[in-house]
Amino acid sequence: MKNKYGIGFLIVSILIVLLITGAYQLSFLKAKDQAKTEIAKEEEQQNAKLQNPSVSTEGQALKEDCYYLKEVNGYVVVYLSDKKTAYEYTDIEFDGLPSGLQEEIRNGKYIEDSEALYGFLENYSS
């Protein structure tokens, strides 16, 4: 009788070990698959960033962003479309500009795209 219970206990122990091992393998494979998908998503995002380059100094501007010119401490500063993030600090003196342009900049002169911005900066830089 003792032998009968001993064999039953051994079989139950082996089955428990096999179940634990199987559960561990399943969880390991699931975690491995999740890690692969996360790596693939990160690579895809990096490729998308390379295809859509952005210009950055203090803030970042995408191609479709607009700019605003404002006067700060006697100089013209370029802000992004949110009017809070400084995009570029220039060496253009505010007092050296024509009075009409000074008024526009005081109110926040709107510039549509980067070509117009760099055209303005090129014209008024020393």
C-alpha cells in the first residue's frame, strides 16, 4: 500500500513540475513577442522622423508651422506658432527698422513659412 501512494505522489509531483514549466515557457514567449513588436514600432517611428525632418533650435518647427516676430530687449525674436516658444534669437536691432515694420513687430508680425522668414532675416540682418 505504501508503494501505491508513493508512486501516485511521484506522478502528481512530476505533473505539477511540467505544468509550472509549461506556464513559464508560455509567459516567456509572450514577453519575447511583445518586445519584438515594441522594437519594430520604435524603428518605424525613427524612419518616419527621418522622412519628415524638422528644424530645431530651442523649439521645433515642422514645415507647415508659421512664425511670429516680436521685439524683446531691443532685438527681433522669432517665435513659433504658439507665440510662446522662442525659435530663433536674432541680432536685428528693433530701433534700426522702419517705423511701419516696428509697429507690425510690436503687434507680433505673422510670417507664413520658413522661406519668408529666412528672406526677412536675410534682408534685415547686418
